[in-house]
Amino acid sequence: MLSRDSVPLLVVRMRAVERIAWREGRASARTLERRCLRAFLDTAARTLRDTDIVAHDAESVDFLAALASPAREAGGFPTPVDCRAALARLSVALESATGLKVESGWTVLTGLGSLDDSGGLYAAVERALEAGAQEGTQRDFLSTISHELRTPLTSIRGYLETIIEEELDADTTRRFLKTARAEALRMGRLIDVLFDASSFGSEPFRDGRERGELRAACSAALNAVAPIAAARRTIISQLACDDHEVGIDEDRLTQILINLLENAIKHGREAGRVMLSVASLNDGYLEVRVDDDGPGVAPDEREPIFELAHRGSQTAVAGRGLGLAVVRLMLQRIGGEADVAESMLGGAQFRIRLPRATGCS
């Protein structure tokens, strides 16, 4: 609970107004600004108290709300949950009114006197937006963890349910149990990787010590996605893959390949085809390709599709848009690359370039 001397300040920034002013002219920006202000005030009137303070300077792209009213539920003061809930409603209102993304955040002012100090208010606004960006990063990271752990869990569940529900011979049962155990062990190792936040840094990091067997990673990934492929009646073909040693940990490489194969299975045609292939490049790298027969990726989305929380406009598949972002983040960590092009199967071809392990030709 915030103290009686605390005044939470909610901030929503519409940076797009500046871009539109520069690109389309001030008149278009003013029209957008008025639409934003109307949505902000309407939502504030429904969400906030009469004695709360809302403000917007015509020369600014920031919309402010100070929760100054003590007359809240049970006579109390706003909690952090109250602040985030009110901020979410205000942000959604502006996004809905414009179709554009907003920046948002909240901080605490010490009394209303801070509102009269332009320098102090400016610092508080920037502090609120910085805190909002940090919260967004934390949410993305937690979503990433959830996404990455869901894959091995789905695989384990698929194999175990098959064993329970179908009459399998002893050899097949043993093979399925061994695969489920391998996935459980890999999930444990993956947890260690995911909680090392530095693993998702954007700076390249290669010290020559990370190594993995490409053929083993391909085999593990194909086993992991087999239940998903069976559910969609997708046929996965693998072209010959020599036993290459690459400069990335085998578990991380397996997760990268699982993400690519899952993406291809989900976005390809039902009862369609997915193809996994490997090519040697002349600069000390190997290229792994995953082709599908789905709708493909439009040229203007081939770069944004690797961003966190971005989902292609043609997709009808549920998801958070994290799998491909994780692929690129993991590859950047070891100096690798990822991109997408057209596939000879008619859909998309996702390509990753992996450095050979140090000392390998």
C-alpha cells in the first residue's frame, strides 16, 4: 500500500505523434493528438476518481494522470496493482483509438508539490517510462521462460499419453519412455540456461569452448516435435546430415531447431510437408534450413518476425510470437544469424547459420 504522502503518477507516451508530424505534417498529428486526448479523458472519467488529476500539454506527446484522490475502495490509497490496472486501461484506450503502440509506466511523487516543479515533473515522467520499460522486459523474459519450457513438457506429455492410451509393443514403449526421460533431462538443463539472463544478451559471445553435435541436435529436435507433427499429420523429411561439430551448446541448438520445426509444423498445411536440411558454407559456417508448405512470410515481415511479441499478419495460429525471437537471440549470442526466405515447397524457408566449432574445418 502506498503511503498518504505518495501520489502515483501514470504516464502514457504517444511517440507516434512526433513521427506522424514529421512524415505527414502537423495537421495530421494534431488530428491524431485530439483523438488520443478524447480517448484518454473518456477512459479517465470511467476509471479514475473526480479528484484525480489528468493533464496533457499540446506541445507534448505525454498523457498524465496523478492519482491524488484518497477516496478509493475501503477508504484506502492506490496500491501498485491499482496503478498498473488503471495504466493498462488508459494505454489500451489510446492504442485502440489510434492502432499505434504506446509507451507507458508509473512512478510515485512525494506530494502534489512535485506537479508544480516542471523539472521534477519531467524527471518523474522519464522515471515512470523507464520503470515501465523494465517491467515490459521482465514480462517478456518470463514469457520466454514459459514458452521454452512448454515445448519439452508438451513432448513429454505426448509420449506418456500415447503409452497410456494405446497398446504398444515393449520396444516402442521403451523407446517412448527413453525419449520422455531425455526431454525431462533437457528441460532441467534448459531451466539453467533460461535463468541466466545474460544468455539473451544481444552482443556476440564466442570463447571457443561451446561445442555441440549437429546430427545429435537434429535427432533430438525431430523426436521432440514428433507428437505435434503427428497431431497435424505433417510429414517431416530430413536430407542427409553429416556429423558436424558446431560452436554452440547442444541443448541450445536443439531448442533452436525445435522452435523452427514447431513453427513450420504449426504454420504449414495440415497433412503437409516440412523439410530439414544442412549445407556447408565456405566461411567456416554451416547453414540449417527448415522449409514448410504454408502461406510463407511477406517480404516486409521477414525482419520484424524475429522481434519479441511480433506475429505475422497472415498467421491464424495462437501464440505469443516468442519462438523466432528466441532463435535469433540465442544465435546472436554465439555469432550466428537467422533469416527467412521463400521455400521451394511454396511456403517459408527459415535459415540459421552456425559457426563450426573452433579447430574444425
